[in-house]
Amino acid sequence: MADAETLGLTGTDLSGFHGGHDTECWRRLGAIELTVDGPDGPVSGTRFSVWAPNAQQVRLVGDFNGWSGDDTPLRRVPDSGVWVTFLPGVGTGALYKFEILGADGVWRLKADPMARFCEAAPHTASIVYSSGYAWNDDAWLEQRRDYRPHAEPMSVYEVHLGSWRRGLTYLQLAKELVEYVTWQGFTHVEFLPVAEHPYEGSWGYHVTGYFAPVSRFGSPDEFRFLVDQLHQAGIGVIVDWVPGHFATDAWALQRFDGTALYEHEDPRLGWHPDWGSYIFNFGRNEVRSFLVSNAYYWLEEYHIDALRIDAVASMLYLDYSRGPGEWVPNVHGGNENLEAISLLQEVNAHAYRRKPGVFLVAEESTSWPGVTAPVDHDGLGFGFKWNMGWMNDSLSYFGRDPIHRQHHHHELTFAMSYAYSENFILPISHDEVVHGKGSMFERAAGDEWRKFATLRAFYAFMWSHPGKNLLFMGTEFGQRREFSEQRSIDWDLTQQWGHRGVQLLIKDMNRLYRAHPALWKLDNDPAGFRWINADDAGSNVFSFLRVDGEGQLIASVINFSADPRPDYRIGLPADGIWTEILNTDSTIYDGSGLIGNLGQVVANEVGLNGFPASATVAVPPLGAVWFRYEPHVVDDQPDQEKADAAAHEAARLVS
């Protein structure tokens, strides 16, 4: 066996890992195929290395040695807690584990924390794997470098890979999922965690293999192919990442070398009471290197465009879900987890520095300040935050009978009081359609006609509201049953009345959304939004303007009452033609088709709602209409000049 120095693993080589600032530790640890100089010439094989500083002995077992480690010991790298060996002739496809004699005198059989590929559950071996994939998404990556996510359209389709269409592989998803998302018009897909997890019911949130795509659907290169195909179709890829806690499986990270290596020894810091899982020791340098490297690994090795970090609040607060005496204050006596805050800041700063155009998203359920503020302004540095307040308030309103909504009008207006405090995504995620909450269809009040109408109106409200959009799979066609990982979503419903209409509405709204910058360009700027009437509680009607800052105006009017509003007058910033571009009661969407505006309304110079003009519009019951401003025709100006002049005047009036 070659010595550690020959294999490129000395204490100096590992100083970054031990110092907490190695951002690519997968290039040093784990199973790495390489060629070394032997006495008779070059020898190809695999170098195996593992961090186990408190181990007394470490051996390698696998299908290449009959799962007996007697003849394959690892040697400790001098001045390091890492163990290493080299096996000639062993390469991609070989199964292996580490056999570790802990500080407590107990032998433990462990999977490789850095494994690139793992056996599918219930098997637990790691697999040697070197990628041979040739990417074809250069054009996507090139344009991504200049991507400005806050000022671009973002309509996200959230997917649990195992149950979108149950039984599909990465290769099959690369055809069927790509075709569907393209047809529906979403700009991004977001995958629930794809890192290896043996328990399917965890949906990926109890990870055992942080560097390995889940093997139930295929190989790592087949997952690369799925990402590549999405990119070539013009669809961005977001992946959920779970640094807040890890699975308790005895063969994985827990008490890896007989001590609390990745987790805290003190359960007040190292145990998550809500999820029955371990919490990383964020202050330990090697754990920091492990996590920062892992975040960057998905961006680098799999060309992922964004990471959505799960359960950020549980990382930020030392007393999260803990009572008095169940948590340990920080050095200042507070409840802020200073090590976790520092880690999140480093993950964000490093990702943006190394991969221009990518972004990170926080699922943060409290009012922690500066989640999306830059790190150099004492923020956490995320690109976006899920707007959990908007989600909770909106779904509360959505579930009420229309007759009671007038008393809860503020539930839909309150979000605008803090809309610009962070960069928000509006999520209707998997969390909202599980655990007895009911599907979106079930949560809507009334009979079937009212449920479908309410669902369509709500989505029109969501798509025109400031903030990017996210829908969980199945909600785009009004799935009736709650989400379950044990079955596919109910695709047969898409051929039925009501469900097909909702699906077509989402498709058309995605098309309109992408085509109209007023609906997304100034999402994070107060200049991009203005209420027309936020106070018509008695009618259950909300009306507002979206603006792109360059003359485009969209008026959105939503009636959450079961009564039609055939003569509803709204103020507008400019007189002239306002074209109806969406009516959720259209027969195309399985609406009645009885209430509409014959394609347009004409605003005259009669002021209302603080605007210089107004128009009478027809708004269907439990329905929404969108209008686009058409500039005046001025006879003594060329067509383009007249349009530009009117557009600039309209923008001035709005501001």
C-alpha cells in the first residue's frame, strides 16, 4: 500500500478540513479512484479515507474482500484524525463500509459519510463511483451567470420524485417530468431532498448520505441527466438541503467513532425533539467543512441552480421547541445559535461567490430580521425566504365560507404591510397538504362548483400578488386527496371537469405571468404594487395594480364572494382601453362563462380610489379578472411615440 503522502493525504493536505474552511472536502475524503506509482509502474485503484479521530482501529470491508476487514486496515494520517488506505484494482461499482473500533471499545459497521453513491434501502453499503457524465447545458449555465432572480419570473413546481408518478426512474422522469413542466409553463422545479435517505416516509428530510443522490431512482449520472434535460428545456432546478438535523440510523453518522462526532454530546444541543433526529455540532470545524462542502457539492457536481434550506428557524434558535431548562444559552446568555448563524452566512456567501446566478432559499417560519439581507450587512445572506405568514393568513381566509370572509378581510391584506422586509416566495408547499390538513380542494368551502371557483380565484390572487410562486405537485389540478409518498398523485383527475379547468388555468397564468414583467419585475420594490381598493370587506373584493416601471400596468380584481359583481367600479391610473387578459370564470377553465368584460373595459377621466380615472368592470362570483393597460392613440404622433408617451405618463401617475 502506498503511504499517505504518496496518496496526497498528509496532515497539511487536511488542514483546511480541520480548520473549518475546506469547501470541497469530497475531493479529499471518501472513496476516490486514482492511479499511483507502484514498484512495477502505475497502479489503478481506489483510495478510501474517513474522518474518525477517536477510533482505535479502522478497517475496510466490502464485496472485494468477502466483507472481512482483517487484511484491509486503514492507517491514521499523521497529525490528523483521518484514516486512509489504497486498494489496487477496486473501482466504480464496488460495495464497501468502514469497520470502526470506537473509543468505547465497540466495533461499528458504518457507511461512508462522503459516499457518492449508496445501495438502495434496506441495504446500506456505500458504492465506489466516479462520474463519466458529459454535460450539455453550457448555454443554460452561461445565461445563468447574469441571472437576476429577484427581477425575473419564478414559478416553481415542487416535486417529490418518488410519488409524482410512482415507479419512474431518473431517466423516465427526464422525459415525462420535463415534458409536463414545460407544458405547464413553470420556470423551475423544486425537488424535495434527493440526498440518500432509507426511510421513504421522511420524504428525504432524514438524510443518511449527504453526498449521494437517492439510489432508488437510478445512478448519480442518471440524476445528472435529469438535471441536464431540465436545463436544456429552460427549467431551473432547486433542491431541498437539510443541514438542520440528520437521521438516527446506527450505520450512518450517529456516534460515528464511538463518540458524538457530527452531533453534540449534550442532548439539549444535539437532539431534535420534534423530529427525533440528531442536530449537527455547527461549531465543530470538521462539521462546518462537511456542511459547507456539501452545499457547494450539489451546485458544482450536479449543476443545481438553487438550494432551499429546510427548517432554518430550528437552526437559529437554541430554544426551538424546548421548554425552560431544556436548552443551553449562548455565550452571551441569549437563545441565538451563533454557530448555526455563522454557518448559514458562510454557506450563502460561498455559494454566491463561487456560482454567480445561483440563489439560496430559507424556510424560516419566524420574524428573524435580515434573512435575505446580505452577509456584509449582518444578514443571513439568503436570496429568498418562504413567506409563511402570507401562506398561513391566505389559507385561513381561503378555508372560510364566503359569508364569513368579510370579517377576516385583513388576512389577505396584512402581508403587504411587510412585503418588502424580505425577498419572498409565496409557497403552497407539501407541508400544507399533509397530516390531516386536507388538500387545497378539500380546504375550500362549499359544494364542488364553489370549491373549484375558489381555487381558481385564489391562484389568480397568488399569481398577481408580489412575490415568486410555488405550488406542490397535484395542487395545480385540484388534487382531492392529501399527499402521500405511498402513491402517485391522482393523474386521472386531470381528465375530469373542474380539475382539468384548474390545470389549464395554471398553464395560462404561467404563460401570462412570464409574458408580463409587471407581474414579477418589481416584486421586491414598493414601486411595483399599489392597492386600488384594499378595504372593500363587505364585498369580499380585492383590487390592486402591478407595475414594471417601464409603462406596463396590470390591474387584478378578485371577488371572494359567491355573488357576482357585474358593475364594480375601480379607480385606475390612466383612461383608455384596459384589455381583459384573464377571467377565471371562463368556460375554458370550467367556469360558467356568464360574467365577463367582452375582452376589454374603457376607463374614463372620472377619479376614484385616489386615481385620476376609473372603469366599471364585471367580476364573476368567486372569480378573478386581470386587465392590461393599452396606451392612448394620439393622432399627431407615430404609433411607437404615442405608446411610449402614454406608458410613461401612466407610470408617473402610479408612482
